[in-house]
Amino acid sequence: MAIERHSPEDSGPTTPPPQIALVGSVHTPPMPDPSEAMTIHVTLPPGSTGSPPHRHTGPAFGYVIEGELRFELEGEPQRIVRAGETFWEPGCEVIHYQDGNNLDDATTRFVVTMFGVPNQPMLVPVTAEELEQRRSRRAPRC
């Protein structure tokens, strides 16, 4: 997807044009029907493990504002998402194992927009029994 700069005519007579940079792009995943969007700002204190394993009723797209996010989805290896980077998850049946602060001495903040089913929780915890049943779907850990 290409993002073009605004033309100088669009910026006004005394201000420079906005600078736009693409920071993340994914093909549109399936959306619940009907759906609603929710944007949240999350602050993780130093060393926070974040949410317990869970899933969402639809896809989620996020941007790390500050710090480092430990991020792991079912079937993918754990990775670190740093300030200025994006993440996404397809939601629905995919388990989100980790979203903790990777830093023990600094705060991590991110913004995430989730698309889900109206009147249903956006975050659904996964039981210990289901985690055990799906253990083979989790990427090997170092």
C-alpha cells in the first residue's frame, strides 16, 4: 500500500506539508459481522507480564509508543516489538500467549485497535486445560 505525501497546495500558505510514513501494513483479515472497533492505550510497568493467555473476537492492530513489548501468538515464535514498530494478530481462534513488558527498568506503552463482536468482551482468557490441549500449536521456546 503506497502512502503519498500531501501536495504543497494542501498544506496552507505558511505551513509545510505533513510528513507521512508507513509504519505497518497487513492484508485485511476476516472481520466479525457485525463488528465494532475499540482503540485502547496500554501502559505496562517495568517487568509487567501483561495479560494472561487470551484471544480476541476479531483482529487487532497495534503500535508500540515506548519501550519493548514481548509478543507471542499461537504458531509463531516469541518476538520483541520495539518503540516505533507495529504488531497485529488475526484474533478469533488464535491464542495470544504474551504481551508483557520486555524491560525490567522502564515502562512500555502501546496503542492497539481491536475489531470485535459488539457486546462481547474484546479479551477472552484461555483456560489452563485449553492451553494444554493446544500445546503442540505453540512455537518451540529457547
